[in-house]
Amino acid sequence: MQALTNRIKPVSRKPMSIWERMYLPAIFKGMTITFSHMFKKVPTIRYPEKTRPFSPVFRGLQILNRDEEGRENCTACGLCAVACPAEAITMEAAERKPGEEHLYREEKYAAKYEINMLRCIFCGLCEEACPKDAVYLSETFAPANYQRKGFIYGKENLLIPHPKEDPEGFAKARGSRAAHPEGHGNEH
């Protein structure tokens, strides 16, 4: 039989010496490696007391944006759902009623907006497809959960806090994007 590669090594079948049978060299080598790690810098970050710095291109949990008046930007056009390769976004549109001008920016709005975070691949295509700057990926992780239904986020979970009622929460949710209110902060 001919070998397909040159990587075949013959295995030595010679009997072990008494020194090798006691496994002392192997134990000593393992202890040396263990003790050498005791004097190295610990790579662990003590979360939540400390957080690691994120890359400028980090994509986290999806957020639905509001304008400076607190009105929702989303017009339920569906471009984010069409652009999503994982088909994680579903929405239903509704028409704004008279007297709701303070809630919604346009005549149409998303009555239902859901994202399945188990399907989301954090690609950012929803953010790029949105013509109204209504969707962006924040600088936060999706929190852990024990049930699948806990990973399906509705509109109430995704909406950014109201800028007039909760300015601190609004600024925290925007993160470094507060410095770039017109765009996404990462234009090419």
C-alpha cells in the first residue's frame, strides 16, 4: 500500500526503561509548566467590575433608535429583514393614528418588531440597509438566558431609552455613537 503523504512516522515499539515507567520525567515536565504559569500575567478580566475594551468595529446587541424628540425612527419598511442573511428579524407595520405624532416620526411604524438573537450572526447588514438610521448594533452583549424564548427580543426590549425622559440611559445605550449622531460612526 502506498502512502498519500510523507507525514507517516514509524512508531517505536521498544520497551520503556525503568525511569520512563515511573513517569517521573513526565510529572516533572508537567509541574514545570504549571509553576511557570504562576508567574505570568493573568489574562482573565474580573467581569463585571472591569470590562475589556472593545474594538471600534465591535457589533453587539441590536438597538432600535429614536430621534432627539423621542419618536421612533423605524418605518417598518422591512429592508433590515430582507437584508438579514439569517432571517432573524420579523416585523409588522401599522399606520400612525392622529395624536400619535409624538410617538412615531413617519406615517408608518413597526407595531411589532422582533429579532431572534439565536439566529442573529451580528453581521451588521440590517444596520447598513436601514434608510432611517433606526437600527444599529450597540456595544453590548446579548445577555445569557436559560430558555429559547428569552432570546427573542421584542420592540420593548430593543428600543433605546427616551432621550428626554432618561438622558443618561439614552447616552449609555448610544455608547460611542453619541459622538456621531448623524451616521453610524464607522463610515468608510
